Amino acid sequence: MQIAAGALKAGQRLDANAKLAVRYGVATMTVRHALDVLREEGLIVSQQGRGTFVASDPPELDTSEGDTQMTDELSEIKAALELINSRLDRIEGQVRARP
């Protein structure tokens, strides 16, 4: 988020994993996983013995297609939940009606 917002500039060194873990209140393993994701997305680079840095030229993010797909998936999930809720309501009504 800070990279996208420009709070962290290209070439800026990130804090050590332990310091990031304390700052964000997470385990160091969580920090490692997050950094792996950022590295895979090309947002950061690591240099052995030097540290981890914000990538010089972060890739342009085209989220329009991803946003559309996510919106479609969320709509499907919402419809499925509504169906489940209606079935659950019907079953609860049947259970209450039993003698």
C-alpha cells in the first residue's frame, strides 16, 4: 500500500523483517510471505547481504479486468449465500413446526 501510495520511493530500503513484524503486529513468517508476494509482483527486489528495496520501476497495475472478475465472483458468492439463507430459514421453520 505504501509503495502504491508513493510513501516508499523507488530504491528505498525496507526495514528488516523483525522490525516490520513488530510495526504491523504480525509474525516474521507473515512478513516473509508478504514480501514474497511483493517480490513476485515486481514491487520489491532483494539483494543478498544488502537488504530489500522498492523496485526502481514498479510495473503498471491494470486492475480493470481483475476488478470486473472480482465483482462477478462476489456477486456469485452473494447469490449463493442468499440461496443458502433462504433454505436455512425454510428448514428452521420446518423444525419449529414439528410437534
